[in-house]
Amino acid sequence: MLDALPGRVCLIDGDGLLRHTNRAWRAAAGVSWGVEGSRFADHCPDPALAARLQALMLAPQGNVSTCISPMPGVRVMARASRFRHGDIDGVLLILDDVDALDTGDEALARFRAAMETTSDAIYLVDRATMRFIDVNDAACRLRQCTRAELMAMGPARALLTDRSGLEAVYDGVIAAGEAVEPVEWTHGRDDGERVYAEIRRRALRTTDGWVIVTISRDITARKNAENGVRRAARQQGLIAGFGQTALATPRIDTLFQRAAAVAAEGLHIEFAEVSQRLPDGGALVLAASAGFDDGYVGHPMAGEGRLTQSAQVMRANAPVVVTDHPGELPGACALLQRHHVRSGMGVPIPGPLGPRGVLGVYSPRAWRFNGDSVHFLESVANTLATAIDRIEAESRLVQLSQFDMLTGLPNRGLVLDRLSQALAHAQRHDWRVDVMFLNLDRFKMVNDTLGHAMGDALLAQAAQRLKACARASDTVGRLGGDEFAIVLPKPDDAATVAKRVMAALAEPFELAGQAVHVSASIGIGVFPNDGHDADTLLKNAGTAMNQAKQRGRNHHVFYLPQMNDQAGERLRLENQLRYALERNEFLLHYQPKVNVASGEITGFEALLRWQHPERGMVPPLEFIATLEDTGMIVPVGEWVLRTVCRQLARWKADGLALKPVAINLSARQFQDKGLDEVVRTIVAEEGGDPSMLEFELTESMLMADADAAARTLSALKTYGIRLSVDDFGTGYSSLSYLKRFPLDALKIDRSFMRDVTTDHNDASIALAIIRLAHSLRLDVVAEGVETADQLQFLRSHDCDQMQGYFFSKPLPVADCTRVLSEDRRLQGASALAA
């Protein structure tokens, strides 16, 4: 380094030894001043100079400057200064030939000539005046000012330091020569950018004194890169930490607050906020903040009709930067005005259906946001969104595990849990707990007829009505299907609640513009009498509900212990019925229908019977309803149709005159959209004649879904099957459906025939049915005819056909075959012997 200094230069240590010399020292001709390692005093031609240097060595600081003549005609300027560096603690000595001082001027001239050829900023400073001698264009560009402005500024103002401190620095440079280490310097420009420079200095001795040459190299790009790496590492650490927090935090509000804090810390910015879109998709509200007043949390971020930064982010679903809030969005947000926000940036928080909200940062300063800032903020927002997805998924899992998704009511598991809690509480306080087990009557018919979507809508509406009937402390739950439960954890009149529920459910349900009526069967269990645990109490309430159904539906029944015996009997009946078809325990009896005028047999009605291996012949009333409730009526009904077809084939093979056979269709069969195809298949497989078949249906079956019924009846009629309405007058009795459906006959219900000869009302109804049917060109069949007077009433009013015990009870196949072969007829007013 000493070689770069002008003149002869050496370093003398505390022992007076020459430690280092430069090239000029070693190459000097004439007088020898010593070589490295020798003692300077032994070679110094001027003892006075040696003594002064020795004294300077003992002082903490100082300078020596003198002109000596080591030999005639030669003058040397000796300048010495105290020097400490590394392991050297001594004196720096510089010898300049007085006659050769102009070489410093030449070096300065070379510097000035080369100044404009470099991209580094170069400043030449006169040490004596502490003013610039010259600067190059690069220095002006670095300082963002003109040459005249920079020259007038001076080094102290340019470096934003005091003059005395800078003078000390320059003196150190003069003393140190080339030993000066480069230093880094930074300052902020007017545009907000921070500039970094690496400064190297050296001193040149000229005829006018010392000139400090300062070379400033712009290292802003390098420092920005280094700072960017450190900033990115710190931000990645913040994001990683936030990710760990997000995994462990179950509360969304806690995550919002942490996200705002991470955003502010990661960007070293004053304010950050998380705005959340309300569930209805409306306004944005402040969910959490860092730096802002907490009192604004929960309030809208914008005034009425004003567009905020966050609103722009939501609209664009992309990052938005606002450099001048007062100018671009004046008065948009009171919170930002209160904190004198000038600039800001926001990014969307992603969601499955668009942005959930906004993560924004703000500053009262003119902040320069770059791509790295956007990337960091988006990373925080994405981490937050992932955490929200996790929390919501976990919440949905809890919802799925404890609540019914269709109605939103607690499911069976949660009902039992709350019932258990209510029982424990009741035991401590010695009071009763009621649990109600509800089943919607006729729901399956609605579901199968109108479709599952309408059935689901009915269940959802029913759930809301049940909730309206309960107190806030009660639990209304869905147990499954069309079964519900209501837990009354505090003493209440369960019967009153049950009546309120039945009244609420009795109101018509509006389903796709159609009014649908259902009712409820309710069983009630009471703690502690009917069970000491939740499972037992709910089971016994369910048993009571089944009793309510058996009593005709739309009833409420309190549990009684003997109901378990009845429930057990019903379960045994169901199990036996499931095997009855396989074991060929079912059979058919046939009841003749006769022409009232001629007495001729016009057809038969096939009636199902069950020959139980132990109980014998079981009455239909004891098992038909069970077949309906369990769905077994469908395969049994197909067996009936197949058996009738086979019997007709046998009679035909025996040469008997065939008569149509009527079969009662169940509601479950009729609701099957594939009924027409099933009928065609069975008739074809058995070689039957559809014109010899008649299907009897009830009015309620037809009206449950009139459109579907019309389509099914038309298909059956086209196939050749006769159609009649059974038990006419007990249901809708609507002329409109009689005109709409392709019917062949109406059957007067036996309830009207029982007292037709003694009750004027029954007689009027029967007569009205006969006239109505004939006006529509339909046959009329009277059921339950048991007396001659009843027959005479029918004859006198032109009823077409009758069936009942007056002519014949339902007959086994063998007896029915004999009646056909003998061509038996109704004779006058005498009944056919059994």
C-alpha cells in the first residue's frame, strides 16, 4: 500500500526500527536513509530530525514537519505523524524532494482527467478550505443534483456530517496514506429510495497543500440484494411460524389477529388489517388489526357508497396498491383518515367462492411497495386461507357428526348426549324429564309419490315447526328418516306440548305449489318412571309412538310397561311374515260379485289370507298393515297378481267360463313408477289375459299425486286392465278426478250399505253415488250387502253389481271353482248357501 503514496515513505516502530518502506524509499539514490530492519537513527543524516521523531514516538499523537538538507544542493521536506495500525505503534515518515513536489500536481491532474471515464463518483476536496475542488458527473447523479449545486454544498453538507468530524477523518487519511480501509455510507434520497456507497479515500500532496481524493462506488444494488436475502429469510421465518400457529389454533379470530401482526412485522410497516366479508356477501368489516385502534374492529371499513382500498381488492380479486390515499380515495375510510394513512397495499384472502376478505397494510409515509412486498403479503394471506379452510372443514366434520345435514337439527347421537345430561341434572334436582318420539304419518307415501326432493323439503319444514313448538332449553332432534325427538329437560306438561306439535304439523305443507297434509304419531317417555338412562327412555318413547300409530295415527301416547309385550309381539309378527311368502303360507280366497238385475256372477275379488302353521288362519286386519309398514306388501302383491293369473289359466284349461278377478293394489305398489312394466311382465310370464284383470284403488292413492296417477292408470287401461275405485265416498269424492282418470267402476263402501235401509243419510249417499257413476257411464258395485232389504234397495235404484255375505262369503279356490262350474246365480231374495 505504501508504494501508491507519492514520495519516499517508511514506517518506524517504537524501537526505532524501519518496519516498512515503499518502492520510492528503496530506490532512492544519493543519501541512504536505511533499509527495512535497520535502526533509523543510525542512517538519518540529520540528528535533529531523529531526535524529534524519537520525541514524537513517546507522544500519544502529533505531527512533525521540517525541511532539511541531507547534502549540498538537496532539500527534503520531512513530514511525520504518529501512527498506530495492527502491531505497529510508531511513526509514519514521508520524505519529498522539495524540487519534485510538482509530481503531486501531476497526479491530481491525472485524476481530474480520468474522473469522467469512470462510473464511480469522485470528489476532490481541498483539506485546507474543506471545499470541493471538483466532482464528476457520476457524483452528481448519485446525489441527484447539478455540479454547481454539489460544489456549493461542500463535503460536510453532502455527507450530512459536521465539519470537525470530517476534518478528523481527512487528517487520518493524510496520516495513514494508503492504509485507509474503505467504509460504507448510506443516505435517503428525496424520492424515498435509500442509496448505499462504498467510499475509498487517499491524500495527494500538491504545491497548494493536501487534496483528499474520495472515490464513492454505488453498491445500492448489492446492498439491496443482501438486504433482500436477509429480509426474505426473516419473512420466510415469520410465515413458517405463522403456519405453525395456524395448525394449532382452532379460532379464526385469533388467526386474523396474528396475520395482521405478521404482515406489519414482515414489512416493517406501521399498520396492518384483516377485513372480512360478511356471510351475506355484503360489506367488509374490520376483523383484526395491528397498529390501528381496536375500537374499530367489527365495524365496516367504508362509508356508505365509498370505495376503499379493500373494496378495490375484493372487486379485482387481485393485489391493489394505493400510493396516495388522500388524493385517490379521499374520505373513503374514517379509520385511515384518523391515522393519517398516505399509502397502502392489499391482497385478497382466497376462498372457494371468491375472496373471503382482504389482508392490507398501510403507512403514513410514501411507501414504495414492490413485487417482494406483494409476494410476502400474498403468502401470509394464502396461509391464513388454508388455516380457515382447515378450521371450517373441522367444523363441518363436527357438524356432520352431531347434526343432521338436511334439517340442521341435532342427530341421534347428540340427542342422546343431551338427554343424558338432562337426566343427570334431573337426578340432582329430583325432577322429571320428558322425551317425545315423533313419526310423521303418511310421510313415506308423500316421499314415494312426489319424490325424494319433496320429501326432504317436507322434513325441513317439519323441523322448523317442531323448533317453534319447543322452548330454548329443549332439544329438538332428528333421529333418522321421518323420526324426530324432543327432549324436555325441565318439568313441563308433555301432553300440552304434544298437542301443540300435532296442531302445528296438521297445517298444510306447501311443496312446489301443492298443499300436502301429514300428521304425527307421538310417544312420550318420562324419567324416572320409564327409564333411568337415555337409551332406555328413548326406546320406550319409540314403543309408545308405535302404539299411537296402531291407534289410528295423529295421537300421542304415554309409555306403559305392557307396551313392550305388544312391541315384541309385533316384532315376532314381522319376522314371521318375512318367511311366510317363502314357505307358501299365503293363499287367496275369492268373493263373487253378481249382477243385481240378473243374479249372474260377474266377477270375483281376490282376498289375501295367511295360513299360519301354529295359529291357523290369521285375520287380514292383523297382518295387512304390517305388510304395508314394512314394505313387504310389494313382493306379496306381485305374488297375488301371479297367483290370480295362474288360477285364471287353470279355469280356462278346465273349460269354465272366465270371470274378471279384481285385485286390491296397495299404496306402496301404486307409487312404484315401474308398476306398469311389472304388471306386463308378470301377465306375460303367466300367459294371462289382461282383460280378465281388474285393479281396485282407493281415492287417497289416486290423489296423492294426481299427475303420476293419471299416467299410470292410462298405461294400465291401454294394456286392457279394468280400473275401479274402492271404498268410494270415504275419501276425496271429487268429480274432477273422476273425469280425469280412465275408470270403469265405483264401489260403494260397506259403511254406507250397513244402514242404507234405516238411515236416510246413508241412503242418500248411496243413491248419490249410483247416480254420479251412471252419469259418468261407470258401473256401480255395492260392498257388504248382507240382507234382502239392502238388495231390494239396490235393485230399486238400478245399482249394477253387489258383493257380500248375502250371496257369498269369500271362498277357497275349490269352492269358487264349483260355483263357476254350476253357474250359480242370485235367486230372488235368497242367499247362496255356504
